[in-house]
Amino acid sequence: MNQPTLPQEILSVAVFEPVEGKGEDVLRTLRELARVLSENGFSRDLLYTEKATNRYILVRYWRSAGARRHAQEQPDALRCWARLADQINIIKVFETLEEVPL
């Protein structure tokens, strides 16, 4: 019997630094964005920091490719991304990471 396959999560990672003086604004915006994406079932986010360099690593697990597309049309998410454009300097983005079996 064929069982429907569930959409595979997509792992994305962004490495960034807050613009000087914007650290608290960045965290506030990221918390709002994570809430919006989670409440709409688009993704789940984890945020890490390396204090020595003031860099952050945002790990986002998109529910599916479709969820990622829909999130990019969601007005509240778009507002958050627009604010982040003035709050962070992006170092590197990995849009789609695939697991390698060990």
C-alpha cells in the first residue's frame, strides 16, 4: 500500500552581524519573525551567537518548499524581513542544506 510522503523539511542557515547599535532591535525583529513563521506553520527557528565575534547564526527548518514560498508572501513576515535589511549585515546564507549520511 502506498503511503503519502510527507514534505521534507528544508534546512537554511544565515550568518550575520547586527549593525552597530541595533543588537536589541535585531533580536526583537527576529523574535517577531519566528513567531509569525511558527504560528503560520511555515518554519521553526533556532538562533545561536558567537559572543567573541558578535555574529549570529540563524538556523531555520522550513516545513517544505511550499511553506517557504508562502512565507515570502505573508505580509507580517515581509515587514520583518524589510526591517532586518536595515538592522543586520549578512555574512553568509545557505538557502538549502542537505544532510549527508555518515
